[in-house]
Amino acid sequence: MYDSPTRPLLVTGKKTYTDVTTDIVRPVLGKPTKGWLTGMGIALIALLIGMFCINYTLFVGIGAWGLNKTVGWAFDITNFVFWVGIGHAGTLISAVLLLFRQKWRTGVNRSAEAMTIFAVICAAIFPGLHMGRPWLAYWIFPLPNFHGPIWINFNSPLAWDVFAIGTYFSVSILFWYSGLIPDFATIRDRAQSKTAKSIYNALSFGWVGSAKNWVRFESLSLILAGVSTPLVLSVHTIVSMDFATSVIPGWHTTIFPPYFVAGAIFSGFGMVLTLLVVARKVMNMEDYITVGHVEAMCKVVVTTGMMVGLAYATEFFIAFYSGSQYEMYTFYNRAFGPYGWSYWIMVSCNVLSPQFLWFKKLRTNMTFVFILSIFVNIGMWFERFVIIVTSLHRDLVPSSWFNYTPTMIEVGVLLGTFGIFFTLFLLFAKFFPVIAIAEIKSVMRSSSDTYRPDHISEEKLEEAINAAPGSTGSLNPSMAMSPNEQQS
Amino acid sequence: MSKDYPLKKHIVGIYDCDEKLLHACGQIRKRGIEIKDVFTPFPVHHLEHALGLKNSRLPNVAFCFGLLGTTTALTMMTWMYTFDWPINIGGKPSFPLPSFIPITFELTVLFCSFGMVLTYLFVNKLRPGYVPEIVDPRQTDDRFVVVIEASDDPEKNGQIVQAYKDTGVCEPPREQMLRGNWYNL
């Protein structure tokens, strides 16, 4: 396949194949660093607070939360949709970008997939707790029972959700693990101690990497990507139907599925940026997760941010155009009512702040990207809060209007899920290869400075263009230089 | 390692570059020497053509499992909801096909993925705790290992060694006792 010599490289630092193995396996087999231990300590504290709040909710019941009959869904479902949304970037990166042959996915897919799985675990906690009697959680499955047997309601999007999230979680794990198998084998063959060798051999399932193995591996990845792509889109579509199939003004809109999917991709990439901008620095992975990778993700963020912005505008227009006074009031109240502040936080974080990413100077500034990604996370959390709480708190009967405030227990559960998420992510970063070793090696031939001596860096290209006679300083395809011309 | 596979003498050639390996596999097969197996640290494109391997049949497996998922989902829901215990919720029909579509889709994907991954693990002899026969520990790092079964005829073995040397092995070819049962089928 042709690769332009001016395309930014995916692997820098003149790495050989062994260097790649060494760089990625070093933290796995080495001792945990001080930074890792500190991070783990903080994550565990958050996790403990969360465990306390979860147990409190289990003992006391849902009364420990700030809900009542008007606002029946609030913090919990906001957090559920928030985490499920974050869980979208991983499979999107590994599946959709694999189908589109986007090679930059190789640097980030492993950690993004791990993030997906951990985020879905966090998400599952909330509907589980909100059941009130989580020990009866198996009632959500169509199991034979002693009530007739009376089966679950297949007309309900909540039943679809169970199947969608369950399938998404298990297929994501399969996809992630099938990619990890060859890399565990690499660690096994590198490990010195007997314990490490036998553990990683067990994890690698006894992989040897014969030609036939790889043919099957490629075929498996492609088909899994093919089925995961519609799966990713279906999951948030079905989550949005939890709202859209109801008759609540503010929820009952047909735009919800694409709007939620765009929002999920947006928030997922926001979280990937938050994690990877830090991880690449702390774990010395800057040669594999390059500035180019971060830029590519920033472009996805700005694109999906605009889509989400378009959805906000469309919702308002349709509310006006429908002529339904309830719709119109809900949306007026959303922007200018008692929760108006959360609406404007959402708009400024999700629609306005990503606009900075149009500028290359800001896209390539890691500190800026990190701060911006935090804004995206906050904005997307508030989006779900706005959709859920502002649509519910002033319902059709003014006597039951109610201003919802979360209790400390609810905040504690949210904090706890962050604890679970970061504990799992830090464990992953320590014991698993954070970058897909085999996959990154397979793109090095076409996109690393070791194997592409003909590569022309951006600065050189610009210099050449400016030096060309009659140059106006703008890119002109006829002036794209071959490496030979450049030397002369 | 099963006892059905006795230890046999093999000749092993090690390359340090994927392009050399591709060229070598073509050249060796042109000389009428049969390559037993090749081990690489990452998927080398066109290696399957150089070795004359057939396409994987996993996509067919995936399709069959997917179809199984579709039929399972549809029959399950129709039986439960239409025949076994129809529930009247607001007078809605007891055979709501459009409502069945999301779960049908999810179960299709679920069956397809699990069926395919389990088949993949089975045919590749992958399972937790399986201790494989590793020709060279560097084959998962940066070396490309070609394994050819040695014959009883020393002249033929000489040809194999010569073929390795002509195609640029990075270290002298060596003889190694191997069982060579790396995968099923």
C-alpha cells in the first residue's frame, strides 16, 4: 500500500523491533514506580469511599438518594449514561478505525479498549443499585421462573438495554483479549523469573505466532471489527431509546439515537485524551503515542463536538416548530429555568471549548489538550444531567414540581466509580502491555523513522515550498518533492 | 504436548527482517523444499501467499454462528412472548416483530463473536496453561523463524541449509528436535 512520505510517522525514535518489545515490556516486568503507587493509593481511597456509599445504599435503600416520584431518575442514570458513553471510544478506535484502515489506531487501541471495559463495569453499577433490590437483578433476564413462568417485556427498551450492554461488554472483552494473546506471549518469552513466565504463559494461552496462527488472527480481527462496528452504534442507540420511547417532553424525540452516539464518541475520545496525554508522558511512550496521535483524536473531538452542538440546536428548533406548549416550555425551562446553569455549562464545554482545537498550535500543546479533555468530560456529564433532570423536574402537574439535589451518598457513589475505573486502569497499565506490541510492529515498515528514510518532515516540506521559485508559501501538489530532489 | 507427535529432526533458519523472510519463503518453495512452519512476531502481510496458505475459514464459522444467534433470538422471543405467556400491556400486540429486532441483532453479534473466538482458540490450540513448543524465544520479539523438516538424506539436508544461506539468514541454520504440533486442522 502506498504511504505518502510526508504523512506524520506513527513510531519515532529510530526503534528496532527489539526496542519496541523492551520499551513496552519494561514497566510490566519491572517494579512499580512511585507515581504508580501514589496514583493507586488515591484511586483506592476513592474506591473505599464508593464502597461505603454503595453499602449504605444497599442497607438503607434508594431513600438514601435525593430522588422522589417527580425526579425518579437523576444522578444514577446520569452516571450510567456518562460511563457507557465513555465506553464507546475503545471499540470505536479498534473496530471502526480498523475497517477504515487507520493505522494510527495501533498506538492507542489497547488502552482505549481497556478503558471501554472498565467504563462499562462502572456503568453497570448504577442501574444495578437503582433496582433497589440488586439481589433480584437476575430478573432482568428471560429465565424460567415460578410466576407462570411470566417472561420479561420484550417491548421495553430497558430489556433491550440489558442485551445491548451485556453483548457490548462481553464482545469488547473478546476483542481486547484476542489482541492481547500474542503480546502476552512476547512478555512470556522476555520474562526472567519462573513465576512471571508461567503466569504470562497461562495468559498467552500458549501462543507461538506461526504463519497459520496469524492468518487466523487477522481474519478474526477483521470479522470482530465488522460485527463490533454496528454493535458500538447500537448500544448507545438503545440507551437513547430508554428515553426516546417514553412520552416525557424533552425525551420524546427521534433525534436521540444519532445525538447520543455522537455524544458517546465525543465523550469517549475526551476520556481517552485525558488518560493518554498523561500516560504517554509518565510511561515514556511518547515515541508510540505521538503528537500526531493526539492531534488525530482532537480532530475527532472537534467533529463530534460540532455534531452534538447541531443536535442541541435541532432539539430547540423542533421544540419550537412542534407547536406543543409542553415541548416548548421544557426547552425554555432547560435553558432559562432553575437548572439553566447546567445547560450553559454543557453548551460551553461541549460546543464552544472544542472550537479551540481548530488551531494546530493548541492541538499540539499537550497541557492544553489535557485541560480541554477535562472540560469535555465535565460537559458530557452535564449533558446527561440536563437531559434527565431538567426534563423531569417540572412535569405536567405543577403541584409536583421539585428541585432535585444529590445527597452526599450519591456523590460518593460517583466518586467510587472513578475509584474503580482508575484502580482497574492502573492495574492494567502495570501488568498488561499498554500498547499493542504486535500491531505496532506491523505498521513500522510503512510508518516509522527506522524503516522510512525517505520520510520528509513537516518543517522540511515547508522549507522546500518556501524556497521554491515563485512560491506563494502555500501547498501545491506539483511541488511535493521526492526524496532525491530534496537532496539535490 | 501429546505423545502422538514424536520428536523429529528439523532444520531451523532465522531471519532478522520481514522482507527477507518473504523473499526467502518464495525462493525456498521454488526449490521444491516444503516449509513446515514459519514463526513471526507480528502478522507479515503476503506471507500467506508466499507460503501458499489457504484463506482462513473463520468467516464462514462466524456467519454460521451469527445465523444461529438470529434464529435463537427470534424463536426464543416468539415462543416466550407470543405462545408461552402472552402479556397484554396496554393492548399491544403479542407478536411485535419490530420490538424483537434490537435483541435479535445483539444476540446475532454475541453468538457470532463467541462462536468465532472459541473456534479460533480451538483450531490454534490456545487454552490457558497450555505449554507450547517454542522454537526460539526471539520469535515473539524480533526474529522470523523458518522451520523445515529434515530428511534422512544428508544431500537434501545440505540443500536446505544452502537455501537458507542463499536467502540471507542472520545466523547459521541449526538442527533442532521438535514435535511440530502447533495447531489443529
